[in-house]
Amino acid sequence: MVRAMVSYFQAQEMISVPACRMILLRFILTLSLLFASTAAFAQGGPPYYTNDPGTPGHLNWEINFGYMPFLYSDQSVSHTPDVDINFGVGDRIQLTYENAWLRVKIPKSATEYGLGQSNPGVKWRFYDAGESGLSISVFPQAFLNNPNDAVRRGITPASEGFLLPFEFSRKFGPVDVDYEIGYEFVHKGPNAWLSGLVIGHEFTPKFELDMELYNQGSFHPSENQPAIDFGGRYKIHSPVIFLFMAGRSLEPARGNQSYFQGYFGIQLLLPPKSYKSE
């Protein structure tokens, strides 16, 4: 859904070249602080845009309900809510479906509501060297418009796409790292790409904080939108986890660069008996 919103704003206005020095400086500073910690834990997926190779497990469900606001200088877009449903088939395969009810607010115009693009996908973790070793997955996904008037009203982009990303996860000393990189084939629009990195620290068995660097863009014309965010997870009870994240673009805020983006929601792990109690 995030990539769908980026396509929407790319259609409205050109995105400038990234602030590479700012990204590198913030990355080095944050990474240095994390390596100074005595223990670390990181996991992609909601509330973050970067995915990881993890799957729910055989016949288990992971369901995420989130409120996702995107605030821009001239408008706002919110997922109210964003629904992300994942089902495990075997220990290494995950079936996914995601969609959102969108609220688009432009000053001096009526607020528009509508169903976003459908986002089905299949994740396969084809390499797994154990808890401390390297894990790799592939996560093909489609972005499809629904038979409604969301495109005509400007809520969703006219373009549809097929995304082919790879996810990597490995422990480096006290730090766990998740990285994702992918290429999107777009119909009626320029092909696109994404990359994301999540690094975090587990302060208690129930409480985790993370940092994410995420970038996405398109080819011909060459455009991108780098962002940084911080978030975490709190295990209210083993099957119920509170998710939160807040961040912004790394470039100066303007029409297509958000000065705030976030995720606030709940993750349900089902059936509860499949997960250890705290």
C-alpha cells in the first residue's frame, strides 16, 4: 500500500534527487549507537515498510490492523485502517493479502474516501541457516485496482504493478539486521524499485525499539523518496502485540515529501496456543 501511495504522488509532482549525505550520516550515527548496546533484536514487517524472511508457521495466522497517516504540506492521506493478513503454509511459505480504506484530504476540497489497491503476495524463505545465520526469502506481490471509482476520483493511481523483492536477515554480533531490495514492473507507468533496512534493540522480552531507513523510487524518469522512521512493538499478551512507528522524509517537506508518516495498530497471532505465553 505504501508503494501505491508513492505512485499516486509521483503522478502529481516530480520527486527530487535524495539527500545522500544526510542519509549516510544518520545511518552511521544510529548504527554506532546500536552497536554500543549489549543486546539487539530486529524484525521487518508491520509497523515498518521493510519486510523480513519470517513467516507465521504452518497453519498460523498473523493479522495486522493499523492506522497509517501520511501528512504533506498540501494534503494528507490516511489508511483507516490498513489490513494486512498473513497465513502460513508449511514452515517457510506465507500467503498475504493487504488492502486499506483510504482517506484523502486536500484543502478547500471535499474529503475523498475509497478502497485502495489490493496487494496479494506469496513469501518463500528458500534459505535458512538458523536463528543466528543468514535467511533469504523472495516475496512476489501484485498491486491491483479494484472495480470501483477510486482511480477516477484520484484516490489510487491508474497504474498497476508486480513487485519482486528479496529479503535478507542475519545476526551480526549484538545486532540483528533485516534488509529488503526489490524491483517493480509497472503497467501504465515507469518501473520502480525499493530498498529498506531495519535495525533494533530488544529492551525486555516484551518491548522492542527499531530504526528503519527506507527508500523507493522509479526509473525513467529517475525519482526517489528516502525516509527514516523509529518504532517498536510491545507484547500486551503473546497473541496480541501493539505496533507503533513514526517518521518522515529525509528531504525538505513539500507536496510529495511527507513531513510525518506513521503506523499505529495491533498485531494478532492466531491460534493463540501456537505461541508461547510470556
